[in-house]
Amino acid sequence: MIIVICIFLQASIKLKTSAPEFRSYFGLNYLALRSIKNLVFLGEPKDVDMKNLDILIVGGGPIGIACGLQAKKKGLNYLIIEKGPIVNSLFNYPINMQFFSSSERLEIDDIPFISKEAKPKRNEALEYYRRIVTSNKLNIHLFEEVLEVKKEDDQFTVQSTKEKYSAKNVIIATGFYDLPNKINVPGEDLPKVSHYYKDPHFYASQKLAIVGASNSAIDAALECWRKGAEVTLIIRGPEVGQRVKYWVRPDIINRIEEGSIAVFYNSEVKEIREQEMTINTPDGDIVIANDFVLALTGYMPNFEFLEMLGIQLSQDNKKLPTYDSATMETNISGLYLAGVICGGMETHKWFIENSRIHAKLIVDHILSKIKTKIN
């Protein structure tokens, strides 16, 4: 089979690919031949030009990886650039984090995700996505950050911390976990304050205040309490968030009702100091002793980066980026969005399970544009 393909490809070099009879030969066109060339010997073509790419993908999370898989499958010259390790956001999740979704809903490209429980944990997801990258020999540059993307005519110039690239199309799949929503109070910049939670062991025997009412805050409160921390929850609304995982919410409510975990509802942090903090409550300001603060109030996309690219955002507090839902192409031709970044400030709208389809939508649209140019 490989010999036949190689002979066919060798013969095709002598033909003019613009000839209509060649494009329709065996129902294949130039793009299909190119795809076959790239798949021979089950690897990337030997002469991959990383400076003249069909697609450059910014972000090596699950959806960025899905885009890379789809591009490779279709024989396109692509590169994924990730500023951290593979699936950097997942790597920075809490060590004991368990997904809300079941494993089959986190699968990409129909590659089975086998986990011990129905809902996988962080370490299982890291293993799954890492094996996809390494087993498929995806073109990915790690610990390299994209600094600037400029378009001139039909070509994008992408400058990273390590290299300059040229690409016909760019996909932004950077997620939203890099920028925390600040609470903007005096003392937020103290070393004792963090917007990311990793391991409950660190807070054992400490007076820990946790700001927030969603999954990340509630998971941290329960884990740290079980490791011996004295936990106080500070919640801006009247109750624990309704989107908290259904098997976790009763647990935190029971711990609050029995007095194991303290809580201030309808309250906000007013000031953080070295050994205490002030909370504004319905009963007035209250000062509590405090060793550490976890301000787990959510995260947001890098809107400054999107605006630098020229992507239009809605003029309300949602900051929804402009894109065509059928193709994922933004108001800039050749520039696409994929994954949770599409939701703007509505970070609960898109997940791996409902945005993995973006990879196929984008690559199919890019292929259709290539076919149009060839024809």
C-alpha cells in the first residue's frame, strides 16, 4: 500500500495541480494528496517548515491539543505553542481535584479516557492528555509564550519568547485560568494571600480564610478542614453557590451547620493584614485572626491579549468575543477562537465536553478556504 501511494505521489509531482482533470482524479484533490504525503510513515513530514505554517495554535490545553490532532489528521502544517507544560491549566489545578464531567465527556478525537471512577481526577487527566501528545507525536513547543500576533495581507506573524513564526491561520485556545478575579482590597498583595489553591497539607493547623462560593472555594474549604485547618468561608451572596458539584454541596452545608466550618454570608473582605483581616458583614465590620487567605473568586481570559489581536468584545460586563459559531472564525479573517475563551466572562458556559467540537469546525473551515483557492 505504501509503495502504491509513493508511486502515485511521485507521479503527481509531474502533473500540474491546477488542472481540473487532476483535481478530480479518483475524487482526490491537491489537499487530499498533501494529506496522504503527511501521513506516510505515520509521522510529520521530514521537511516541516515551522516558519511557514498553515495553523499556529496558541495554547496547549485539551482544546489546543484537539486542534493539533485535527490539523495533523488532515495533513496541515501546524504548531502548538504552550507557555507552560502540557495542559498547563490542568497541571495547576488542586492536587486532589475531581472533575464534574465523566471521563468520556473529556475525551478528544474519540480516544478513550479510562479512569478508576466515573469522574476522573487531575492526575488521570494529566496522564491522558500527555499520552495523546506524546503518542501522536504532536508538534508542540512548551515553556514558550506568545507575545505578539500581527497580520499583514493574508499572513500572520507570531512572535514568541523564543522564535518568530509565520502562519496562514491562528487559533487562540488559551482558556481563562491565568488571570484571577482580584477582590481589590488593601493587603491583597501580601505573601499570605493566594488566588490559587494546590495542596491542603500546607494549611494544616492554620487559620485559613477562603473567599468564594463556587467549586474551587468549597473544595478547598472541605479539604483543608479535613487536614486540620481552621477554616472561615467569606461568601458575597446569601448561600453556597448553586453550581457547586452536587455531591459536594450537601457536605459543605452540613459542615457549616454543625459549626465545623465558619461562614459569613452576604459579606466581603474589607482589608487584609499580617495576622488578621476585616470583614464587612450585614452586622458591621468584624475582625478575625488570620494566617492565610485563599481568594478563590474565579478567573478570566486575557482580554488585553484578545484586543491586541483586534478581536472585538461586547461592550457589556460579559466581554463576549466576536466569532462565527459555525466556523469559530473571529472578526479577523484567519483568526479563530477555541474552547472556554469563547465565553468571555461567562467562564461557566464552555467546558472541554462542549467545546472539543471547535477543533473540527475550525479545521474544516480552513480546508474549505484552501480548496476554494485551489479551485
